Amino acid sequence: MHLFFQELLNGLVVGSIYALVALGLALVYGTMEIPNFAHGHLYMLGAYAAFFGVTVAHIGYWPAMLFAVAVLAALGVVLERLVFRPLRGAPPVNAVIAAVGVLFFLEAFARLAFGADFRVLPTPYDHVVRVAGLVATQQQLIVIAAAALLMGGLFFFLKRTLAGATIEAVAQDRLGAALVGIDADKVSMLVFAISGGLAAAAATLIASISLIYPSMGFTVILKAFAVIVLGGMGSVPGAIVGAFILALAESFGATYISTSYQDVIAFSLLIVILTFRPTGLFARRT
């Protein structure tokens, strides 16, 4: 039973990161129906921005996170304005090709700026905490707590603010939202900014536990797309639920079956669920 709760804790840590990354991806798809394959590399750049803040600028862990969030939010706006907005109305494959092009550009930039070496973000929260026999670092507990605050803040923003209401209106009916005076272009820029900021926050939180390297975005974007497909494309609640289902399946599968089949177990569960719910657990109504 002790092992069960230990793996539950580990799954919550990983699921928190999956959720933050998938939320940004789901918001972009929900409002613009763009499968942003470059999103994982925004996550990667967020890790490097935080690493720069801590090791080069020496601004401390939390200011470095805010710096990374600001940089990636601004980059998200630039991508929406210069890459994806001109492709609105074009065949969907054009946006996919553009996203893949951005992906490779960002990875090349990271290799040029930071090199190909593996790095770890220094953290002041590396002490081990033992509670009721469970072992965790302070950083792992911070990941869970910070992710919960960010997800709660996003829900409050979407449900209780005017800007959040405009995002939901555009997600439901872009043309109808424009007819009642909502500037859909500004909403799209806001969504890309939020998406980039969430990716940067997730990367900063986990970069002290896992490695930073230029191609790290490939793994996370694969998991993020699996999450939003499982939860329902464009669904914010679905992204959160799907993230924790996938992470817990990986955690328990690696422990009770084999680490060699960790991803196989997780994606097999995805296939089983989609067999009975082809549109995902929380598919948006049309």
C-alpha cells in the first residue's frame, strides 16, 4: 500500500505538468482549431528561459519563472500574429506545416543559443520531505501546488472575467462572436499568450527534476496531444482529467508491470477509452 501511494504521488507530479502543457494546447485548438505542433518547443524554450534567468541573470527561481512566462507569452503572440493568423482560411494542412516549421526553427535556435548539452535548472527546494512514509522533494510538492493554483486561476479567468467569457464565446462560435462585437483576432492573441505562459510555467516547475535539452519538446507534445484527444479536443476540463489519467497509468504501469512498457500501457489505456468514447471524455458539444 505504501508503494501505491508513493506512485500516486509521482503520478500527480507528472500529471500536473501534462495538464499545464495540454491546457495551452487545448485552448489554442478550441479557439482556432489549430493543432500547434510547435507547442512542445515553446515548453522547451520556457525551460531555457528560466535556466537563463537563474544561472546567467541570477534573478532567483520565482522571478526566473515570471521571466520565462513573460517571454513565452510574448513569443506566443508573435507566432499567432506572424505565422498562424495569415493562414486563417487556408487548408488546415498549411497550419500544420507551419507549426512543424516553427518547431524545427525553435529547436535550431535553442541549439545555437544554449548548445546540445543536458542541463538542470537549479532550485532552492531540493530538500527531501517525508510524510507518513512517503518520500518527496520540496520541488515535487511545489509542482503539484503551483499547478493546482495555475489551473484554478485559469478556471476563474475563463468563468468569472469578461476576457475569459470572450475566449469561450470565440471557442463556441467564432463568427457569431464577431457579429456581437468581439474582436476574435485579439482573443486569438490572448489565447496564444496564455498558452505560451502555461508551457513556460510547466517547464520551469519540472526543469529542476528532469533534464533540459533542445529536443525535449518532442516527448511532451506527443503526451500533450494524447491528453487532449483523450479528454476531448479543445476541452479544458478534459485536458486536466486526461493528463492525470495518462500520468497515473504511466506511473502505476511502470511500477506494477515494467518500466519498459510504461508508454505502451499508457497509450493502450488511451486506445481502450477512445474505443468507448471516440470523441474523448469531455468532447465539446456542437
